[in-house]
Amino acid sequence: MRRLVIVFFATALLFVGLSMQGKTGFSGTYSVNGTNPGVGAYKGTLTITPKGDVYDVQWWIAKEHYTGVGIVVNDTLSVSYTGGDRTWNGVAAYRQRSDGTLDGRWAVQGGATVLGTETATRK
């Protein structure tokens, strides 16, 4: 658990300093295209729903459903997530471009030592 917290905050700090000027917020439904290290490319859908200062985050990728909880710190949405069987966890961090597209980086506990990448385009 301690490792997860350290990775979560380290990832969030990577994106400090971005301006929110001209940005539309993180909430919405997105088409995602990503790269899973050692596995390959993937596509899916991402839904981000605000609940006060907290965000419910859901992905549907290759018939799999992933759920998470996120917070925004310094213009970065940081998310802790898991898959349907809840036997593992991961972290993701998204920064938003001025056009509303999200650039994401993610990792899974015990997984690859290289970050996965994801681009999310608002539907």
C-alpha cells in the first residue's frame, strides 16, 4: 500500500504547473487510445463523473470494466483504479490539453517498469 501511495503522488507531481486557462474540466465521456507496455495498443471508453471534489472514473476496454476514484491536484487528475476481480490496483494521471484532450500515464502495481500511455478524446 505504501508503494502505491508513493507512486500515486510521484505521478501527480510530474504534471505540476499546467495552466487551466481555456480548459473545460475533466468530466465527460471520452474515446481512449492507449499503449500497454509489453502487450500493445488498446482502445476503449473512459467516463469521468465529478462527485464534489472527488471523481468517479470508469473505463471499458476490450470488454473489461475498470473503476477508480480520482482527485485533482495542481491541474492533474490522479486516479487509483482496479479491475473487476479487484485483485490488483493501479494509478493513472491525466493532464488536459487546451482542446480538452487528456494525456494520461498509468502503471499497475507489480506490472511493467515502463509507464503505459493513454490519450482520451471527448466524445
